[in-house]
Amino acid sequence: MPLKRIHEFRDPLHDFIELDRQERALVDSIPFQRLRHINQLALSSLVYPGATHKRFEHSLGVMHLARRVFDIVTDPANIHPKIEHIIPDRQHLPHWRSVLSLAALAHDLGHLPFSHAAEKRLLPKGEDHENLTLDLIECGHLSHVWQIGHPINFKDVQKLAVGQKKLKNVEFTTWESILSEIITGDSFGVDRMDYLLRDSYHSGVSYGKFDHLKLMSSLRILPKESGEDKSQEPTLGVELNGLHSAEAMLLARYFMYEQIYFHPVRRIYDQHLIDFMVAHYGANGYSSDVAFHLSQTDNEVMSAIRSAQLDGRAVGHASAKAILCRGHFRLVYAFNPSDQDVLKRSIEDGKVEVEIDQPFNSPAHQIWKALAKEFGESETKKDLYIQGSSYALFPVIMQDGRIESSITLSPILRNFPLMTVDSVYFAPELAQTARDWITSNRDKVLQGDLK
């Protein structure tokens, strides 16, 4: 009986996802099978019960979308004359399609238990899950995969899986940069497309839905700007008829962050989880050894959480109890632009001192400091985040062939809001006391009048 050359997975978003023998070998490997036990959204199921999906199916979805985008942007009818020179000969395209598919499958192999939640505090300084992804692509568990069929250089897979932002000292061809952008790109990366659709579906909300089929069909490799004196560096952009779909995806991302990823209860569960994992592994104590990493999944951490919750003397007991017994800290203050205006004036007047390590003028930070002084630091937690830049800038090809900027054409993208989290939480038994104290003292804190 001949070997089956095409394998299929059923997927709730993309129907059938097909894999060839080489892709199936990667999926069957120990590093990839581990992703069956890594939750995509950490402890989000404690807020959205359906959000129990894993990195495994997300990675399959990213591969599926990456291949689809590859086929669209390399279709001769869709190639812009100014970027023809970067497209390989037709006989070499199947090779690069395979490299892209394998990189898309491998892009999340390095995720720690519970995905992004704790990696900044667990891994050695300057490292993240992408360092582990690079190590796993090179490890012995996968060496046979790259030799199936037409051999593939694992270094090419590494490049496309993590991109130039991670591999700053590695030389990329223009073609490799474009292929990596298909997976990891800020505006149109298929990693983002799949997680928005998948997280929305499993969370039971509609915020993440957008017309991804229309968007992908309009994607093109384009010069950034028109004119001989403008940048001709190729990047992913859209035809004019895909601009509204691009707007819809970026709006979907904004609403998913505001309503799901930045949900205050979800965020505080992340903090309790981080506190437990730091206690469990040690600060910056998660080993980057491949064998150790492959032994660690959500299952091992959750088992440790359950044990710690039952033993009042165990390391991490308080965090474990907060997670398993609904004892999470409660939100007592959330960002208010009016409060930020008050604080800004106080800083300008010299009544409040600016702290160098604060990313922006944070009312929550000032309130957190005051609460910690009044009630003790162990009773309160802060959560600060501000988006660094917008992802709304990309080229659009007009009907007459000229290239325009997305923000020139779209008032929605031109005025796209940046996302901010600026919150304070308090121990549950004293949360109302803390809220009352904030109501009485907030203005004094922000005006620098509380002594």
C-alpha cells in the first residue's frame, strides 16, 4: 500500500487543513506535540470558559493561512512590476512554499507553559520564547524532518519563523524578509489573523471576526511608496478594494485587546500565575535547556498549583489559592484620561516627581504607591501597559497603479487609538475599603497633596 502523501486535520475555522509528509513529520514530533498541552490564552478560561484552545491548533491554522497568502502574492497576475526581480523562478517557488509552511508550524515551539504569561520574569534576561524556538528548530528531535523529500536548510526555517526583529545580526534577503513578514508581520502577519479569529471563536465573542478571505485575496507585495525618489523597499500591502478588510482586521485586534486580552479579571489571573511560576521556577530560573523545556507544559504547572493550594506552607500557596479558589485580587482603579490630565499638570507644576522607570504619566502608579504606603504592598498590585506604536501603516495600490499610504487614504487608520492599561488591584477582603479610600484621596494623590 503506497504511503499517504496528503494528511488532513479538521479545523473549526478553516475546515480542512492539509499537510504533506514533511509537514506531518513535524506535527508528529515531540516538540510540536507538546503544543497540545500549552493553552493559547493562559488562564482565560477562568473568565471565558470556552477559551481552552491550544497552541497546537493555532500553529496548524497559521500554516494554512501562510500557504494561502504565499499562493496569492506569487500568482503572476498579482506581481507588481517593480518587485518582479525579488520573486524566485517558478521552479524554486515550491521549495520556498515548503520552507514557509514549516516555519509557520514551528513559530510557537518555544512557548513556555501558559504561553506568554510569565516569560519575561522566568527566562534569562534578554531572552524570550523565540530563543527557545530557534533552539528547537535546530535540535536533534527535528533533524530528520528537514531531510524528508527535498532537503531544507533549518536555518531558513529559523529565519522565517522568528523574523528580522529577532535575528538582528543575521542577513536576510529581500525575499526572506517578505516570507517572514507573511508569518510575523505587524500589519498582515497570518499569526495575528489566526489568533484573532481563533481566540474570538473559542471565547464566544464576535470582536475578532473580520473578512480574512477578502483581506488575503487583496494582499500584494508592493513598494512602500510611488515615485523614483520614494522608498522602493518591498513590503506587504493591499489593493484598494481590500482596504476596508484591513481596517476591519485592525479594529478587530483593537476590540479583542480591549475586551478579551485586557479584561481586568483575566489580567489579574495572569499576575497570580506569574507570581506562582516565579516562586515555582525561580526568577529567571526557567532553564533554556531543550530537554527541560520539552518536559514542561501547562499540566506540570497546574499540578504544582494544585499541590501548593492544598499545603499552606508550600511555596506559592497564596497565588495558587487565588487561582483555584477564586481569590483573585479585585480591580479598584482603572485608567481615566481626566486623572492623567490632573497628574500631568501636577508634574509640570513640580508637585509630583516623575519616576524614570515609568513608561508614561500613570495615575494608577501614583495610586498604587499611596495604597501600598497606607495598607502594605502585599495587599495591592498594579498593571501598567501602553502600546508603543500603531500597526496601521502599510502601502495601498490604487486602481491607476500608484502607491499610497494607508493612513493617507483611511481616516479610521489615521486616527487609530493606542491601547492603554493603567489599573490597580487589591486583596479581595479589603477591596471595598480600598475603593472608598481612593474615592476620598484620589485627587490629593494626583495633585501631590497627600502627605
